[in-house]
Amino acid sequence: MANLPRKNKKSRPSSKVSAKSEPTTAWVRVPLESEVPQEVQVLFGKFREKTGFVPNVARNFALMPEHFMRWFRYYDFLMRSEPGQLSRKEREMIAVVVSAANQCEYCLASHSAYLREVSDPVLPEVLAANYRRAHLSPRERALCDFALEMTLDSARMTPSNLQMLRSLGLSDEAILEAAQVAAMFNFTNRLANALGWVPNEIYYSQGREPL
Amino acid sequence: MANLPRKNKKSRPSSKVSAKSEPTTAWVRVPLESEVPQEVQVLFGKFREKTGFVPNVARNFALMPEHFMRWFRYYDFLMRSEPGQLSRKEREMIAVVVSAANQCEYCLASHSAYLREVSDPVLPEVLAANYRRAHLSPRERALCDFALEMTLDSARMTPSNLQMLRSLGLSDEAILEAAQVAAMFNFTNRLANALGWVPNEIYYSQGREPL
């Protein structure tokens, strides 16, 4: 990222927490936790119970709570349901490869952390730099190729883009799941980039110890 | 579109309907209507009641019915809820501008039809060709600019990209809704392009008469 244009430092919201207000983690208003509907507060409680904190994506998106909950019910099922057609590691690899291609600070930080938790402390950074240099199985490599093609130039795709996945034994359902994950991060990356979402700092330290 | 590369004609699924099977509308398997769960069949029934046909996106996506329903509950609320922060016309305009930029045959056909129904028979084609030539209000123009920026280069966006929307009176909630719509079509365009989704032919004739 060093040689790529950075967001203007001055425009970056402060991450300082004051006693009276939530930290500012977006270029649009972030609702106070006390403002959001009960259903969203319950979800925030579940996040805290499970991980110790509320992801900023949830705080930010909760400005429109009904939209947020409907999106979350789909997103969470897509990424976390077990068994999926793809492993959790494969889904998080796609998240990282797509988020790197779209230069999404938020999703790269958060999904690198999730991927470290199901793989190793190094893999996400290699994937983000250039996934072709990572030690991947043929199936993982084909999934990354497919996700990148969808991200950069989906209009030129043909049935041949599916052939490699099929030849490695992926079912049509698995291909549809992979396509949804790649498409999902093209959605979240754009929301995060357009609205200046800042990731929770804690993501950068999660999963740094070898499994 | 005439000078841009087309999908290989030979790889295009046939749209012929046989008595025994559903038409093939994707490069992955499309489930028979009799195969999909009750909940999805009920939704198909509602589509037929309202418009006379089942959109191919629903047939195709129903290969993974639980994923499809979760996505649809979000998508439908985002695009159709009334009152939205944006008008239905504004939401459909964003859909068309983003789908044109991503060269998505499916979404351009379907959302041009939806936009014709809430505007006029000509607007979608002008938007798809070059929205800067369409007769737009300053607010509509700013929404199209914002959606295109999100589509083409979201990583370079700064708070200044939100200023034009704010100066025209859009609230933070309206900006978040616009961003979700632009992001959503970056999701659906990629699914449709990567999986070879073919739009229902009827879209091309819908809403051709002046209101």
C-alpha cells in the first residue's frame, strides 16, 4: 500500500473515545448505542460476548437499523454457516483477495484477522500482497483467481472461467457460494470506502500468534 | 455496447422452453421449480401474481434457497420500501448507472424496465449511454456521480465526495441508502456476469409506452 494514494490524513476521523460519545468511525453520523433499536442492541451484546467488542461496521451501518439487520442476516449466514460449500478459510481468503484488490482498509483489517484465526498469522498478508505467491492448494488458487476476475472485470467472464473450478471438483452450489462471497466483498468494500469506515484497532493484533 | 466485446454467442444458454424443463438461464444449474422449498415457491407465486412471470434472478439464485431468501429480504427492502430516503426513481437510476458501468446484461435489462415504469420510456437508455447527457435534477445528477465513483474507484473517495450530496440537502441516512444501492448493484452485477444470468425477454418490452 505504501506507494498507493492514501486518504487525506486530515479527513480521517479521530479514533479517540470520549466518555460522552462513541468514537467517530465514519464520514457519516454514527448512532449512539442507546439510540439503536432493541434488536440491534441485543446483537451488539452478542458481539461483545463472543469477541469482546462491537465491530465498527455494525455501529456504522446501524444508522439504518432495519437495513443493517436484513443485510447482516444474509452476510452472516453466507460467511459463517457450517458446513458451507466452501470452508471458512476459503471464504475468508476470498474476502481478503477481493478487499485487497479494492483497497478496502476496513475489510482487509477485519477479514485478515478472521482469516488468521482459521489459518496462520502470515497468510492474509501474502494474499493481500499477491495471492499468486502464497502456498495455496489448486482449489484455493482457483477460487482466488475466480474472485479476482469477478472483482476486476466480470463483464468479460465466460463459462471457461467456471471450468477450472469444475475440474477441481467444485459443484455448481460451491461455485454459486464462491461467487456470492466475491460479490459480497465488492459490496462491503464499496460501502466502507465511500463512507470512510475505520476498522477497530484490535483487528490488527488479533490472531498474530501461531495456532 | 456495439463496440464492446460480447459474450461468446455459442456459450449463451438457449432460452427455448421445453415442456419438460425450465429454460436454461445461467451457466450453472438452474433448479426446477418443483425442487425448491415451499417458501421459495410461495415467493415465485407472488412474482407471478404481481407481474405475470418469475424473474430469472430468482430461479437462478434459488439453487441455494436459504442464501437466496436472505439476500432477497434485504434487496427487496432496500429497493422497494416506501417511503425510502430516496425515491424509487432515484434508486432505480442508481441501479441502471452502476449496471451500465459494469456492463451487466441482466441488471440493465431488468432495472431499465423498472425505471421506465416509474419515469419514462427513454430515460434508462440515456442513463446507460451517458447519464451526464440526461435531463436530471441536481440531486439526481449528484446521486449518479456518487454511484459511479463508488463503482469505478471507491478507494480514492474522500469526504469531499459526500459534500455535493449534503449541499443538496441529503441527510446522512439518505447518503447511506444511496451507498447501499450502488454497492448492491456492484454485488448483483458481478453475480450475473460471472454466472451468465440471462434476463427474461419480457423486460425489454416493459414500460415502452409513455406513462
